[in-house]
Amino acid sequence: MAFIKIPPGWAMPERQATPESVYLSRRDVLKKLGFSALGIAGLCGAYRQLSGPHASAFAGPQELDSFIPKSPNSGLYPAKRNPVFKLDRPITNEFIAAKYNNFYEFSLKKNVWQHISQFQTRPWSIEIKGEVEKPQTWGIDDLVRKMPLEERLYRHRCVEAWSMAVPWTGFPLKALLEQAMPKSSAKYVRFVTFLNPSVAVEQKKAHWYPWPYFEALTIPEALNELTFVATGIYGHEMTKQHGAPVRIVVPWKYGYKSIKSIVKIELTRKQPATFWNQLQPQEYGFVSNVDPDIPHPRWSQAKETLIDTGEKRPTLKYNGYGEYVARLYS
Ligand SMILES: Nc1nc2c(c(=O)[nH]1)N[C@H]1C(S)=C(S)[C@@H](COP(=O)(O)O)O[C@H]1N2
Ligand SMILES: [Mo]
């Protein structure tokens, strides 16, 4: 298998940017959105409708707990933050990120959080197979205990032109693939989400989609140091709506490449089909790198809206991760 040279993290331009080390509190967000001190007092415990890209309602810490699956590994979070990965913007408010999701298995709208209460993420296993010397299956909790967890701050850019910036906890995909010993014949990595239509109701209702959700990367993309297997978010275990118990995070590509709640990883010789590319190839490619200069056929990609503050920002080529990945595409 081709092991590739990885440029040092300090080569990243965001390194100069102001670090944001604390998560915005609900109060800070309310302030940013223009609510007065009086308004904040009046809002205590209440839900507030927001327009535009904002979450339909704020979650509170207690409600958030209901989104976090019970597991024997909760003591491993928060993991130590890897200081290499800096942001050029504040971390997105956690409570808003919990109520503004794409997870089509549960809802075709952003209100995924209202459809996940029956979703069980234990027991859960992940299988690795295909072009590897050591195909194997791990139980999620054995896997998490085995891998060295770290926290990373990444930007996330959805193809729909909204974005967030969140602390993920997990480990590089490369470390996981190495356990299975890829053969030199492996050229691609395919990922598959669970299938359980009785719980994930859109897997039954939205019958025109080819469930279960599937995605793929090339081997050099999969081995890039940015490509992350996330088992946690915001310093605790992964919430159901963000893809519990384990998802992939590919921060220089549009969000649909970052597949949630995976059960299978398969190394292949040929380029695998991917969910959105198979459905609408004229709108969604296999590669799907974030690029402000290539408009979606139905909208511009030049700007993006931050989901908590509503701020608009220019979109960065490779979502700002060109130092790590541009050479993969030259
Ligand atoms: N299994 C699965 N994974 C998925 C999706 C999905 O519908 N199903 N949506 C994708 C899209 S379009 C985006 S933008 C991100 C959203 O991640 P978030 O809800 O954690 O912000 O998940 C991606 N992973
Ligand atoms: Mo997305």
C-alpha cells in the first residue's frame, strides 16, 4: 500500500488565527443573536424559534444528555486536544449543532433530534473486510479502548452552504486501517451505515433512496492525516444525531462524504459507488472537495452560513485544508 508523506501541521495557515478554546455558552449565543439580558432571563428553560439556518430550538444540557448513548467508555472523554488543528472562527454552539443535522435515515429535514429516541447504538460492531490481510470485526467499546483518542477542532462545510466548526474526538482512519493490514491491491475504501428501517423510519418511508447510506474515499484520501474516525463530539461521546457510535470525518470535502453510524469498511480495487453520486451524478461527484469556485448546479458555493450565529463567510478552497490535501489532486 502506498504510504504518503504528510506535511507538518504547522504548515497550516489557520495556525496564525485566534484560538477558540472554550465552547460558546447558550448565553453567549443568545447575545450574539441579539437577545437582550432581559430576554435571556425570560428565556430560561423555554424554547425559542429562530428563522433562517438557525436551529429550530435550543437544546439544554439535560436534553443533550438524552442524545448521548450510555456506554462503558464515557470516562475516556474529553480526550486531550491536538493543538495542531486550529480554527479561524468560534466553535459552533453545541446546543444548536445538536438540532441542525443531516441524517436522512431519521428525517429528511434538520430536526433529526426529534426522531432518534429509539436508536440503539449498543451493542454495535464494525467490520473491516475486502483487500486486507486481516479482515476483522470489532465491538465498538473494545475498539474505542484500543485506539488513542484525541480531540480535534475541524470546520465542517455542507454542500447546502451551511457550516459549523466542532471538536471531534477519535483517531485517524489510517490507524484503524493499519490494524487490518491493507494489501497493495487496495485502491479505495468504502463505508456503509447501519440498516434498520423500523427505527430509522426514512429507510422505509423514503424508499427511493438506496439504503443503507454508503460512501467512499481513495486510499491516499483515507490515509491522509486529516481523515478521522470520530466516536465523540464536544468532549463527550458521539450524540445520536451526529452519527453515534462512530462516524467518519473528512473535513476538506462536502459534508455528505462524512458518513455517520458506520458498520462496515471495505477496501476495494475498483472505485465504489457513493450514495449521492449514484442518485444525482450531475450534482454530486465522487471527489466532492469543498471549492468556492465550482457552483452547485442550483446555487453558488462562494459563501457559507454559520449555523449558530447566521454569519456569512467566504468559503475556503478545500475548506481551508489545502496544506494537507491539495497535493492529492495536482
Ligand atoms: N449515514 C448518513 N451519514 C451522513 C448523512 C446522512 O444523511 N446519513 N448526511 C451527511 C451530510 S449531508 C452532512 S452535512 C453531515 C452532517 O453532519 P452533522 O449532522 O453531524 O452536522 O453528515 C453526513 N453524513
Ligand atoms: Mo451536507
